[in-house]
Amino acid sequence: MTSLAELASMYRRREHLPMKSRLAFMFGSVVLLHLAAVVLLLAGGAGGGQPLALGLVLTAYVAGIKHSYDWDHIAAIDNSTRKFVAQRKDPVSVGFAFSLGHSSVVILAGVMVVGGARLVGQLMEDGTTGHLVLGLIGSGVSGIFLLAMGIFNGSAFLRTMQLYRAAQAGGAIAVEDLETKGFIARLLAKPLSRVQRPRNIYVIGFLFGLGFDTATTIGLLVLTTAASLAGVSVLALLALPLAFTAAMTLCDSINGVAMMRLYKSAIHDPQRKLGFNAIITGISAFSALFISVITLGGFLNAAFGLSDPVTTWLGEIDLGDAGLALIALFAVVWVVAAVRMRAARSR
């Protein structure tokens, strides 16, 4: 029989477990989050006299789905996954870790709202010091992290394009040739030294969420406050942030696994898929750099009270559902590459 010490050792070395085991553990955790939300909802009396609670929980769940395809979510998950795959790792839980970190802020805030803490309302209120400080932390961390990832993957994109031209000229390409090397690798070695495992992304996700700057997050907390005033039970109220978390972790986990498979198929078969590798790496790098410029522009505008037209414009940009366009773009690239590969094999 396996001892507790052996189980603890296995947990610490879980990155060495078979991929199927890690996938089962991750999606099992997502299922538990769903079950916890349902249990709290039922325990709160939703099935016997509180239909309002059921409607609110479903609204929170849909908000979690919507929040999962925000462009900064997708850019952070996709670029982190690309980095880990390039380092010959199988980062199955990047999306889950990022989403769990991000939603931890929502859960803590939701619990505080249910507990009657006025602090959360003050932090969400525009113009307060707390709102400004948390917003600067969230935007500053997200902007710098995406900038670093964008530069890292941008360097990989340029190297891949060089190798693609060499392959077109008849040169042989190995997996090792795709690793980011040289000045960029040395420049980013220290800033990214703390991001060595998918679980490290949890902290990044948490810091991303500190700003309370997304409509879905603010809407959920307002919803929780309104439900509390309407007499919804405490247990049903606690189900709101859990439902939000369950939905977001599900979607982000699926996104992370899909991108891992996409990048692995491109990187581990460089001779045949070098062009495909270059395209998806270029899209990832561009998305990260694009979002980092917008985020850091808004950060500078808010932090220093600037009134210039450039940072003011950047701070007012609302990408809305642009994340869906990014997902669709990856899907189109994958489908086109798959069709071309199948056509090449049939010749």
C-alpha cells in the first residue's frame, strides 16, 4: 500500500507522471469545482423555494465562460504553453493554473462580499486609492509578463523563419534548432526564471486578477451584493464565485491542452511542419505584444496621470470579444495545415 510520504513525493514530482494521469487529475479538479458549486446551491435551498439563486448561479457560470476568452487570458495561456513546449515539457495544466489563480481573486472577493465586508465595494469604486493601486498591480504585472513572453516567442518566431528558409534550400532541421538562443534567451533568463512549471502560472493569474478591471468580474461581485440584499441564502451566494470559477477553469483548461497539442505537433516534427510552427508562434508572439502595448499604455496613463493622446487612447481600448477571433484564427490555421498535410500524404 502506498504511504502518505510516497503520495506526497508523487505530488511533488507530478510533472513526471504520465500525461493521462495529469490530465485526469486536472479535469477531475474541474469536476470537483462544478460539484462544489452544485452542492452549495442545493444546500442553499435553490431546489425548494429559491429559484432566484439558480438563475444567478447560471448567470455567474456564463460570465465565467465569457471571461475565459478575454484576449489577455488567451495570450497569457498560449504564450506560456509555447514556452514550456519549446523547453520539451508537457504543460497540461497551464490553462487550469492560470484560471485558478485568476478566479481565486473572485472567490476571495465574493466571500468578503457575503461576509459583509465593505472593503470590496471600496476597491471596486473608481477613484479610490485601493482601486487605483490594485488596478496598477494587475495591469503592470500582466503587461510586463505578456511583453516578456511576446519577446521570447517573437525571437522564436524569427529563428523559425530562418530555419524555414534554410529548409526550403534543402537543409536538415532538428528539434534542438528551434530552441530560443542568443541575446534574447540570456536577456529573459532571469525575468522568466520563476516561470519554470505550469503551476508557477497560478501566481501570474492571481496578479492578473487583482485589478478588478473586467466587466464580468465586477458584474459578478455586483450580482453577489444584489443577491445578498434580495435575501438569497449565504450558501447559494457562495455558489456564485464557485460557478464562475468552475466555468472559467473548464474553458481555460481545454484551451491550454488544445494549444499544448497544437504546439507539440508543430515543434516535434520540424522537418514537415516548420511553416506551421512559424505561423502559430508568430500569432502567439503578436497577440502577447499587442496586448502588452495596450495594457502598459493604460498603466502609464493611470499611474502618472498622463493626458497625451496616445496613452489615453490605449487606456480606453476595449477589445471586447476579440479573444474569440484569436481562437478562431488558431483553429483556421490548424484546419488549413491539417488539410495540406493530408493532401501531401495522398500524393
